Amino acid sequence: MNAPIVITPAMTPERAREIAAGFDLRALPPDFYANPYPVYAALRESQPVRRMPDGSYFLTRYADLVAVYRDAHTFSSDKKVEFTPKYGEGAPLLEHHTTSLVFNDPPLHTRVRKLIMGALTRRAIAEMEPGLVTLVDGLLDRIESRGGGDLVEDFAAAIPVEIIGNLLGVPHADRGPLRDWSLAILGALEPRLTPEQEALGNRSVSEFSAYLRTLVAERRRRPGDPEHDVLTRLIQGEEAGERLSESELLQNCVFILNAGHETTTNLIGNALVALQEWPQQKATLLAAIGHRPDWNALEPVLTFAVDEFLRFESSNQLGNRRALKTCEVGGVALPEGALVTLGIGAANRDPAQFEQPDLLDLGRANNRHLAFGFGIHQCAGLSLARLEGRIAIGRFLARFPSYRLTADPLRGGRARFRGFLHAPFGVS
């Protein structure tokens, strides 16, 4: 058995406590981005409901996050109060992030979620599987012909772009800019935003919205099958219900790309890199896959593995809520209007909920992680994300059991979304 490759650098307890003592999402040091989990552990021990310099609160305990998720009447997902000063009135980023599904409360949230879920039924997702297998195998063929590539650029990122492109009916020739638009728009959600990030984010929203207006006009002329075409479903709305406004329609199409792209890319990339750090877990998974995989029989094994990858390195590390009234979380009183950041990555490493949380255990049972959220805002595409993860990771390992990193992978350098920008690798 080869020795594990150290990709996530260690952090001393003293350094973790030092960062935790002055913890501020708007002023994070480089070693936090490299490995935030020791800092989260120090916060759980000393300040599990941490009041930050800007007056907001940061939560790191699993039980506290679940309590907030469950109480949608007290904790709002509407971000207009927070995002208006951040982006400025009239900014494309403000219109997008205050209109999309994730940063809204009922009734808009309920209407949009219902429409999206209508195209993501169990049957619809099952019907996607053959095409997904063909897509993944084609990517693996190209990687094999070159003797390697980049785990992110050549594999992980290519899968959700195609899947979401299919859901929205984006022609293949038009899919080139989708990933860059997504990275820029989601990058603008970082707690600390540079002028360059803000400008790129605004430009990306504008360019994507302009493209979608053309696509929507075409789909109005030639509707797709609403059983499978999310864009057609959003345009037509419910037969007896209220249709979305033009802005709601466009911005939630942008959201569908962003939600489906970034999280799934990070899931696949994080998983394949983590297996280089945890060779025994890789060996166990390879033994289960075998030389001639029975993919139907492997579904439970790969589902357990995917959920553990999501818990261990949550693709989305942070969530947000606003207290609509005075309340209490974890024994701490919060005033009306308090902004609350949910430490999803921290909660998924909480030893009060998970035994040996810093251990990657691909057979972990009762893995009730929060990577998909919880309650009314639980990810609408979680079943699709699990399917993509199972097929991508399983078929990659079956084809390239001895893959190896050929250079240090490059982290994205973001607090909210944890993943890699590049991870060069070779196959033999």
C-alpha cells in the first residue's frame, strides 16, 4: 500500500485557536482556506455561536444548524437586507441573488421549487442515467487516450455542465461560457469581495441573462417536453397557478446552472483527490467495485461513499439566514435582524453528531450530513447530484484504479465553496 499523499496541510492546535479567537469571515488567513476544520473545531469548543466583528453570528454546531433550518418562521433566507449594501441598488448581482430560489422565502421559493421538482422526479432522474453513463465514459476515453489530464477541467466540471445544459435545453455549441459564468457569479458570494470579483460577477450575470432571453424566446416559440425540460416548465408554470415574472424566470435559470454545477464539480473533484490522501479507503472501494462491476449491486456502496465525501469535504461550506425576531440559538440571545452564517462544513465535522468526524469512512452509516441543507431549503437536485457522483466516481475508479496526482492540486481559495480549480493527474 502506497503512503498517503498530504494534500490538506496540518494546522497546530495553537494556530487554530489563534484564528478562532479573532475569527472574521471577511479577513481569513491563507492557512484557513487550506484547512478550515481545525479552526471550526476550536470555535465549537470556545464560541459555538460566535459574534463576529460586523455583528453577525457564525454557527459551528450540528444541532444549532438543524434548529435554524427547522425554524423557517424565525429565520429568513431572504437576502435583500444584506445584499443591497454589498452589491448596490440596480446591480445585476443584486437582482440575481435576491431573486433566485435559494435566497428567498415562500411564496416565491415554494412556486419555483415545485416547478423544478416536477422535472426532477425519480423517473426523470432514472431516465438520465444512460446518457450520463455515455457522457462519463466518453470523458474517460479522452483521458485514457492522453494518458491523464486534470481531474477538474477534464472530468469533474464537464459532467454537471452537460447535465444542466440538457435540463435547460442549452444547445451544445452554446455551453462554452457556462462554467466561467457560474464560477464568477458564485465567487461574488464570498464574504470578502474584491472590486475585480464584483465587476466580473456583474458582467457574468448580464451576459448570462442576455443569452437566456434569447433561449427563452426560442422556447416560447417551440416548447420542449415539460416532463424533462426545466426551462419549459418554468415558462409555462402551473396550469392553475401563478407564472414567474421575466426576472424570476431568468434568474432562476441562472441559479439552476450555478447550484447544479459548482456543488457537483466540487463533489467529484474533492472525492477523487481525497482518495489520494486516504489510500486504505480507496483500496476498500476498489475491492467493492472489482474488475467487472455490477453497477446495480454497487449502488448502495457508492451512495454511502458519495454521502461521506459530501460530509467530509462539503461542497458548500456556508449558508445564511436572518432572524426575523428576537430569538435564541445554542443558549445565545440574538436580536431581531441578526445575520446568521451557518457553518455547514463545521457542522459536518461535529463529534457530537459524527463519530471520528475527521476520519474519511466510506462505509459510514446514519450519515445525516447537512451538505444538501435541511428543511424547506433542502437541495432540490440532491438525487441528481448523488446519481452524478455515483456514476462519475465509480466509473472513474473502475477505469483508472491506479490514477495518481502529478502535481499539487490547486484549491479554489474560497470560504463558501470548497473545491479545486486544478488537479493534474496521470493514468497507467
